[in-house]
Amino acid sequence: MNSASERLGLAQMAAAMTLSGTLGVFVIESGQSAWNVVFFRCVFGALSLFLYCWARGLLKPGLFTARTLALALAAGAALVLNWVLLFSAYRLASISLATAVYNVQPFFLIGLGVLFLGERPSRGKLAWSVVAFAGLLLVLRLSDTGAAGGGYLTGLMLGLGAAALYGVTAIIVKRLTGIPPQVLALVQVALGALMLLPMADFNALPAAPLQWGYLVALGLIHTCLMYILMYSAIQKLPTTSTAALSFIYPAVAIMLDFAVYGHRMDASQIVGVAMIFLAAAGVSLNWTWRLPGSTRPGAGAA
């Protein structure tokens, strides 16, 4: 791979994940319900992605068959509902904890792969799944949910639901090949705007220009620009680099949640978040488990 191209890909992926980490602050500061935030994100995102795809000549006839269009719409519906649940979780459980719980998505993907694609996870992935589940229990803090407030556990459950829906989206998108990802994103956000139109509350629109600015940014920056950067980077980078850089997103989200809102996690939750991130990295980067004193297969041949 060309080193200059790879360096550009690294910069693009790092920028995309950094933008993703700021998402929660923009959602909260918009002052809108999750339904309104996702609706306007889809509207502004669809308009900007349409202009981009049109300018790049990506909108060609015959891109979709009836089957691939149905799959794209199903993936879009899951993605849009994933946003609604995640944005609701931000307000109920804090950006930090919702983001941490959301990052169990690789394990939902493993389970869905077993159920629908007939995949057989390795023992290493199963072991990492156990680590992630243990970390999740620490984050949920089930023994002390009463002290945390009634919406706390609900918010974390919404975060888990969002992770599951993201897994559904990823499983479906795996079946869609030969379609430019920017066009696929355009179809998904256009569907989202239509889906959420009946749920949008036009009687509670932002009163301040700055709040409108947050909503426009969610569509133009956090949807159109972020997707373009991310997909461009994926084309230039090996999978391991893409997976490693994806952890910029939760790190930025947690730091901003502390810096802007002063949200702190207790010691057990910090350990739980670290376990989830470690396990997610282990799965994404395909780390293996070996007992002390064991050797890699074939090592004796040396």
C-alpha cells in the first residue's frame, strides 16, 4: 500500500472518529427530543449527501435491484432507530456511560453472525465476550440503580438496544456489495426523514439560532462529512488500522462528557468501561488468548 495514501487514510479515519466523539454534545446542546434530533439529522444529511453523490456522478441508474433496495431500506430503518435509542440514552444515562454500553456492538454482531450467517466464533472471541459481559455488569451497577435515579438503567438499556440495532444494520450491509457506500448512506437517511416525519414535533422547534446550528451540523458534519471521511479511510487502510482508530470515538466522547458536563464515573464503572473497550479491541483486532508457557502452532518447527 502506498505510504502517502495510508497516511491520508489514517488522518481521515482519526478525523471521522473525533467528529463521532463530539456527537453527544451536539445532541444535548440542540435542546431537542431524540425524535427531532434524528429527523433533522436525516433531513440535512440527506440534502448534503445527495449533492455530494450527484456532484461525484454516483447516482447512476440500475444501482439497486428490488432485493438490494429492500435490504438497504431494512438496514436504514435499523440505523435510524439505533440513533433514536442512542440519543435518548445520552440524556438518561450520560454520554459517557451510554457510549460505553454502545461499544458492546461487536458482540451483538458475533451473535447475529451465528444466528443468521452460520458463523462459528473462535474460542478467543467467546472469551472476550465474557470479559465484555463482566464489564457491562460493572457499568450497569445493578445493585445501586435506585441511588442513580430512575432513568439511569432505562438509559443504559436504550444504549444496549442501540448497539443491537447497529449489529442488525452491519449484518444486512454485509450483503450489499457493489453499491457506493455514500449512496447507501443517502438512501438510509432519506428513509429516516420519511420514517420520523410523523414523530417530529414542529411545535417545539429550537428558538435560538445556535440550536439550529447544532442540528445543521449533525446533518452536514456528523453525517455527510463524517461518512465521506470514514468510507474514504476504509478504502485506504487495513482492517486492523480501521478497528484500532475506531476507539478514538468513545475516548473523545467520555473526555468531552467530563469537560463539558462534569459527569464522573465511579471506580467500578471505570473498570467496567475499560473491560468493555479491551474486549472490543480484542475482537476487532483479533487478539488471541494463550496460556502461560504455551507456544504458537508450528513454533517447534523452528
